[in-house]
Amino acid sequence: MDSSRGYSSHSYAPSAPELPPQSYGQQQQQDNYSYNHHGGSPPSHSYYSQHQQQQPSYGQPSFPAGTHAEVIRAFEMVDRDRSGFIDENELQRALSSGYQRFNIRTIRLLMFLFKNPHDSLKIGPKEFAALWSCLGQWRAIFERFDRDRSGKIDLMELRDALYSLGYAIPPSVLQVLISKYDNGSGRKVELNFDSFVECGMIVKGLTEKFKEKDPRYTGSATLTYDSFMSIVIPFLVSYD
Amino acid sequence: MDSSRGYSSHSYAPSAPELPPQSYGQQQQQDNYSYNHHGGSPPSHSYYSQHQQQQPSYGQPSFPAGTHAEVIRAFEMVDRDRSGFIDENELQRALSSGYQRFNIRTIRLLMFLFKNPHDSLKIGPKEFAALWSCLGQWRAIFERFDRDRSGKIDLMELRDALYSLGYAIPPSVLQVLISKYDNGSGRKVELNFDSFVECGMIVKGLTEKFKEKDPRYTGSATLTYDSFMSIVIPFLVSYD
């Protein structure tokens, strides 16, 4: 639970995880602002090497070239009607095979952030591969900061983990974010991987939306009331 | 379910509900911008006259002068330890007596919006009276737009109801907001009073936060990344 490792090994600068042998055709990106991110970047080698063989994949027309066979299997296992799209419940089952069972709330957030804006509540192979890849990277970051392998990280570790992913979030904001997971027991709040992904995806999603309004990365953006409401409301996911 | 009544009776201008005999010491406010609101304004007479006698209240030191006896009773019924504060579960029970049982999600949003910022997750008599009063107004608006007394309103009625409350929300934003209540049945989405309050309070809360950043009511605001994140994240309520 010591956060010094993350910072000391990274000299207080956002640092990309190692690249895996296959880069999924996506370039690692790094920008020079406090709300950088590596959304959609490839999974770290360290995670994949623990969990699977690096099998060459011959791909399918619908998956990006070089997609791992495991990713394709996970998708096809749940896409039983071979429609090429999966819904939120299918996504939950598909990710269970590679990661763990995520809360449906996290799944809906992932769906919202990764789906093609033109598709309604479904994701296809390309988006699924990008999501899987991103989760691989985030799993590696999570494990790096969960030094005692408790499966949980605390506030300072969350801050460092998000910093590693390229997001410099003010402690006051993180405090509000993590307080959502306070069960009132009085004990220090800690996040499991599911909650870490939820927190991180909220940060990633809001940051990307903000950056669209701040294309020159000045750190401020002028928003109309309508655009402000349009950006924020989709993040208020429902659970009915 | 006809939305014309709301607009035709209000000439497309935000219109305040009638004032009740007692004004709770709060002034009805109206500003001249598209995201006006009447937060904390008194309940409409039409609602109160249906549900209770307008009894003079002799108040208690902690309640504002003129608070209805029913409001005090509802609060005291759940504040069993006489601490002068109630938590979210107690708030849920207290409101059940005057309105209905709200979803804990709505309750948390109400708590967040009405509590004193210095109190953590509790509200006192003054805030409770303001909340009760606001809900009274919203109930009257809801009933005005639920013409067939089905207990539900649709997208256009929601738009008109929010407009009556002083919020002019773009249809595209409302569509996103109401889609959170789509159960996938393919039927038109309709909101009960609980969901109406949740939607409306999201709109009210975000609008008030935006207005703080747009003190001259120009319709746009310049936000730093930190302030943007700090505004939005508290609205992402948790359900663990």
C-alpha cells in the first residue's frame, strides 16, 4: 500500500506501460498536459504474460489485424447469434473470461465510452478489442500499485495509478470520487479492480470530453450551458 | 399526455407556481436566462391544499418560522435521537409520509443538493423544510403536466415541466437524460414522480453549479479542468 514505488520509478512524470510484442496497430500517445491519457493504448506485456500465451492471431475480417485469439474467443463465445455486436450483459460475460466479473454499472460505463457513437448500446469486434486492450493496461497499472497484492488500492495509490495512466487529478476531486465507495464503516476506503476501472473510466471519459473543448490544451475551456449539460449527463448512468 | 397545455398556459415563458399562503420566508426568484430555476421556492398552493390543512405552526427553534406542523412531524418522527440531523435512510422514511417512497438514489441526490455543505451526509431542520417545500412545488408541476393522472410523464411533458420550473433544456440533452430510464421494452419512456425528481434535481444541481461559473448569465462559462472535474464528479452518485 506504499505509493512511493510508483512515483519513484517514474520520476513524477506520466509513464507509459511497456509495449507488448503486438501493438494492435495503435500508437501509444503522450501529450504534454496535466490531463494526458493513454486511452486505447495496448495492454502491458506484464499482464498478458501472466495470463495468456502470446499467440499469433490470424484475425477475422471484423477484428483489427493482430488481435489475440483469446480476445476473439471471448467475443465469439457471447455473440451467439453471430450478429457481430454484443450488448451490456454479453459484454459482462465476455470480460469475465479475461478479467473478472464487473459490476453492471462499470460495464455500462465501459459500453458508453468504447462503443461507436452511431451504435446504440452495442459494441462490435473493433471496439471490443480496444476495450480489452485498455483493460489489460489498466490491470497492469493496478497491480503495480497494489504492492501487497491485496486486490485493493487506497486513495494515494489511486492518485498514483491515475497519474501513471496520464491523469493528474487534484486530491480534492479524488477524495470526492473515492468517497462514493465509502460504506460508512469508518475504515479507510479501498478500491478493488472493478471500482478502480469505474473511477478511472469516469476520469478518462470526462477528461476526453473536456479536451475536445480545449483543443490547444490550455487547461481551461469555455463551454456553453448546452454543451456542458450534454457532456455531463451521459455520465449519470442509470441502474433501473 | 398532451404537452400543449403547459406551453399554451404559460406562453412559452417560465412561470412560477402560485404562492401558498405562507411563503416560508423565502422569496420566489426569477432570472432572465434560459437556465433559470426556482430552487428552494415554496410549494404550490394546489398541492398543499390537496394534501394537508394549512395549519399555522408555532415552529421550533430549529425550523424556519412558519414551517408547517406536518413538516416538523415528519422530521421528528425519524430523528429519534433528537440530534437535529437525519441521514439518508431517515430522509427516505421522512419523505415517505408526505410524498412517497423515493429510490435511495434520488434520496442521495436530494441529500447532496440540499444539505449544508459543511455537514457530511446529514440534513437539519432548515434544509429539510427547504427540501420539503421544493418537492411540494415539483409535485404540483408534475401533476399539472400529468394530465391523464397516469402518474407518469413522457419526454415532451418532462421538457414542459422543467420549463415551468425555469429550466430550458435542449431536447437532445433531455433525450439522453430520459434514455436512462429506458428498460429496453421498446415502449415510450415515461417517468414517475420519483424519476422526475431525480431528473429534475440533476438539471437543477448542474445548472446551479454552471451559473456559479457564469455569474453574469451570459450562457457560457470558462472552466478550468480542475473546476470542471470538481463540479461534475459529485453528481456521479454511488450505489454500493
